[in-house]
Amino acid sequence: MSELKLMKGNEALAEAAIRAGVDAYFGYPITPQSEVIEYLMTERPELRTGMVVLQAESEVAAINMVYGAASTGKKVMTSSSSPGISLKQEGISYMAGAELPAVIVNVVRGGPGLGTIQPSQADYFQSVKGGGHGDYKLYVLAPASVQEMSDFVTDAFDIAFKYRAPVLILSDGLIGQMMEKVVLKDQVERISDKDLIKMNGYWATTGKKDRERNIITSLDLQSEKMEARVHRLQKKYVKMELEDLRYETIDCEDADYLIVAYGSSARISQKAVELARKKGIKVGLLRPITLFPFPKKQLFDLANQVKGILSVELNAGQMVEDVKLAVEHKVPVEHFGRTGGIIHTPEEVLEALEQKIINHGHFRHHKTRESSIL
Amino acid sequence: MDILDIIKPENQVFCKTKLMTDTALSYCPGCGHGTAHNLTMEVIDEMGIVEDTIGVAPVGCSVLAYDFMNIDMTQAAHGRAPAVATGIIRTWPEKYVFTYQGDGDLAAIGTAETIHACNRGENIVIIFINNGIYGMTGGQMAPTTLEGMHTSTSPYGREIKNMGSPLKITELIANLPGVYYVTRQSVHTHKHVRKAKKAIRTAFENTRLKKGLSFVEIVSNCNSGWKMTPNEANIWMEENMFSYFPLGDIKVDGKLK
Ligand SMILES: Cc1ncc(C[n+]2csc(CCOP(=O)(O)OP(=O)(O)O)c2C)c(N)n1
Ligand code: SF4
Ligand SMILES: [Mg+2]
């Protein structure tokens, strides 16, 4: 039965994983996402659905456990926060190369280094530009509410299996830690081993029975074969752009100015849009729901309508680069963001929009990155 | 007389291991990897468990083990095979899962994954090929490289003060309660091959009985890395490796010998 509950984002994600019929979760504690594994351990999903939950010795081990289970066609996931996600990059790259379906969750905290345990969106580059080594991309979903923390688990697995590719849910410490009401989905039964072999037996390493052997590898020592593999991956990414781009527009129809923001920044920016409209300034919000694929065409089209664009992010300016690429210099694009775990207020966002975009008008000059942060 | 008159089952002393593919081995002539592959495949064939066996290949000379072993296999990142195997056995507890790893893979970069998979007593088999060197990358020092041994990264010989002692990871692992069976074998003579095969069989039987982790070390030569002929390498191995890595059972039925 679907159910209305008040939950933390991390807990909603964990509960959603059980309900989505996930076969296994492997993780390692790190703030601000430890509630995921704590919730799973407390819920005893092995009794509820037969789901396996294991605390690994490290994020490196956890992602490789995911690699192992995923190579047998199981529905498997892991979660962590920024420093732990850095450790997982080798495994993620291997999964992209070996074409394995899996879901990875990053509840981002501020960095670099040990950084801060407070919320941040500073892992945007790492998430959408590859992250690990080699020519690959991840399909990246950015939840902006506790509801989406829950819903995106199912969506992420659908994409992971559609493309046989790892999918990243890019959350942050704010969405992970805050409590909101959430409608939880009905329990989905885990796929039986027999059905799994029927569905995935053509590629998964489930034991060689009534077929030739299956091999999971990312290695091609022959250059032509390796290039063919790279091309196969790139084709998936093109298909993702054509078929599975997701975004939301708020108040864009008559907008003179545009804010682009995802995740918690989108929530705050939505309020800034309301404040602006109260003042008589027509502002709209474009919220990318997928960060790869990125709503490039939508931004390009909106740039024909608005006079300027502000990219609002909890970082020193990352997504703004992709916004600029999409807009192709048609209108001014600026960045506004706080770092270090500080969360901008809607008033600050509006003020930044007025200062950097609206009042700058025709007297713009090229600004350094530092001045764009402050 | 036609050759087919001679090749009759009753006349056959040796035949090709059924579960090995026809792909020519990429190993140097005289290398122990090929024999260790054969033995593992023979055991799986004789136990009739191929339908339920999943192997995990390492990064090392045996990275292409899946080209030769005609079973379902997953190729792991360098050192991560025990974690990959954990992911498989936890989601398929009725399967036979084994890793096949070199000394660099298992005892250097993958030390944490090895120790923790062993400590959890994962119901898997680990086959550990200890040749005291990094064969694949051209003969660099391994954690198991002997004192004084010349490699491309210890060109004046391994010096303990600087580079540490050769790691007896197998003895270390034997002390973990989750580990049920630990043995050290070699595959350089017929006698040793037969013993090693028995050990591998015992390991897979333990999986069948859900006894936990079985660990079979095979001390092997790397004639290319050691810069010797195959025969010289085997003699050097007997004279030098076996005194530091003595052959025999270390833990049987969960009890230290
Ligand atoms: C992360 C990473 N680091 C380093 C390497 C390079 N590398 C490949 S195999 C290998 C050593 C393998 O030695 P061993 O495990 O002893 O296997 P052998 O070739 O001797 O059988 C190294 C260092 C790699 N592939 N990946
Ligand atoms: S380099 Fe050494 S380990 Fe590798 S195949 Fe040759 S002899 Fe065997
Ligand atoms: Mg070696």
C-alpha cells in the first residue's frame, strides 16, 4: 500500500529501496548520509523482502560488491557522500565500461578534502563530466525534495536497466537531512532468480547453463574492439539525451530573467522567483532534473526570450559552465552560490539576480570568477 | 593404423581439460598459471558444478583467465576480486564463487578487501598465485618478493629496512576465525600438481558444505619476471621460495595446524 509519512530524505530513499524490490545494498557510513544504511539495518529488509544489506570495510569495497552483484543481473545500490564517492570512482568507471546497471547515491557535502559535513553541490563536475577515468558519462538524477528521494530510486533503476549503465542520484546534505511528507510507493516484489535468468541471462554471469559462457569485463586489448566499446557507450548517452531528459520549468512563460538551479538550490530559487514577482520582476526557474542529460535545447530556446540568466548553485560555479555552453553567448549568464556549507537565502538569490543580471544591463564587463562568487 | 584407433578412452592417459577453451594460453612457457587454471577447471568439471559457478578474474597476468576458463566470469578491478565475489555470493548464496588472484592483486592493492572478505567468512574460494613478483607489468617488486631478490623496482635486491619483509599474507589470513581452510601448494611437478588439485577440490567441497572461506595459495614461478629459464625458475623456487613459504596445510576444518 502507498503510504503518507513524515521522513528524512535519507530514510525515504532507504525505504524506497526496500519497496522497489532492490536485491542488495552495500555501503559505508559517512555524514550526511549514514541514515541510509542505519535505516536499512534497523528495518531488517532481509525479513521484509529478502534484500541483502552489508556494511563494507570501505567505499572501495562497497562499490566493488555492487559491481559483483550487478554483474549477475541483480538490482543493487550503494550510497555515500563526497569523500566516499571519490573512492568509488574506480568502481563506477569499471561499471560504465563493463556496462553494468547499478544505482549510486551521493548526498553531497562541502569539499575539497574532508571539507565540511554541511550541504553542498560542489560535486557537480565530478558527477556530470565523468568522475572516474575514461570516456563515459553517468545518467544523473537530482532530487529536490524528500518525495523525489523516494521516487527517484525506482526511476534510477529503470534507467540503469534500460541502458545497462550506472546511474547516479545526486542529492545533497540538505535534501538528505530535512524532513518532509512523502508518499511511499507500494511494495514491489523482488525478482526471483528464475525470472532474473530469463530476463538478464543473455549477458549476466549467473552460471553457464544452456548457453555459452557470459563474461563481464571492461578490458579490450585490441584497439578496434576498445573503440567499438567506447562508441557503444556514446550511443547510449545520445539515446539518453533523446529519450530520457528531465527538467521542470516554473513561471517561464512570460519571464524576462531566468534562474537555473537544481536540487536544494532549486527549492530556494523557487522562493526567490516568488519574491521577485511580488516586486514586479518577471523571473522564471528552469530546474534540470537530470544533470546529464542536460536541458541544453530548452536553455538555448529560453535565451531567445530572457535578458539574462543566473545559475544558482551551492558551489563556486560549476553548472554555470554548462549553462553558458547551452546559451551560446546569446544573453549574459552569471553564477551565484555560497560554499563551505552555507545555504543561500531566497533574498540573497534575488539580490544576486538584481546585482549581477538585472542592474548590469548593457554596462557589463568581463568579470573574474572570484567576483562572481561573492 | 589410424591415429583415431589409438585415441580411445581406454588408451588415454591425459586429455585436454574439458572446461578450458581452445584459446591459446597467453602465459609464458613454463608458467604455473596455466596449470592452476587447468586444475581449477578440472575440479569444477568433476564436481559437476559449472552451471552454478561464477569466477572472478583479477588484474595481473591472469586478467584474461576468462578467455581460457569456459565458465561465467567477471573481471574485477585490481585487488577488488574478494569484494566482487562478496557481492555475488551474498546475492546468490547457493552458487560456487571463486577468485583467482596474484600476489600484487591479493596482498598489496587488495589487502583490505582480502582480509575483510576472509574475516567475514564469505562462502567463497580464493586461489592465490604467489610468484613473488608483478608478472604482468614487467617484473616489479611484490609484497611477497623475497629478501635480496632482484626486481625492476628493487634492482639491488629487496632490502628489508627500506622495503619491509615479504608478507606472509596466508599465515595472517589463517588466523581469522571466518576462514575454514588454508593451504599452500605448488604446481611444478606431477606430485605437486596432484596435491594441489586435491586442495582445490577440498576448497570447493567446503563451499558446497557452506563452511566459509577456503584459501588455496599456489607458490608459482614467474620465469620471465625472475629472468630465468623455466627449469632454472623451478629449481630457484624450490631452493628459495619454499623455505620462506613452506608448502602444506595451514588450517584444516577451521583448525590451525
Ligand atoms: C589500480 C591499478 N594499479 C596498477 C595497475 C597495474 N598493474 C597491473 S597488474 C599489476 C601487478 C600484478 O601482479 P600480481 O598480482 O602479482 O599478478 P601476476 O601478474 O604476477 O600474476 C599491476 C601493478 C592496475 N592495472 N590498476
Ligand atoms: S610474466 Fe610471469 S606470471 Fe606472467 S605469464 Fe610470464 S611467467 Fe607467468
Ligand atoms: Mg605475482
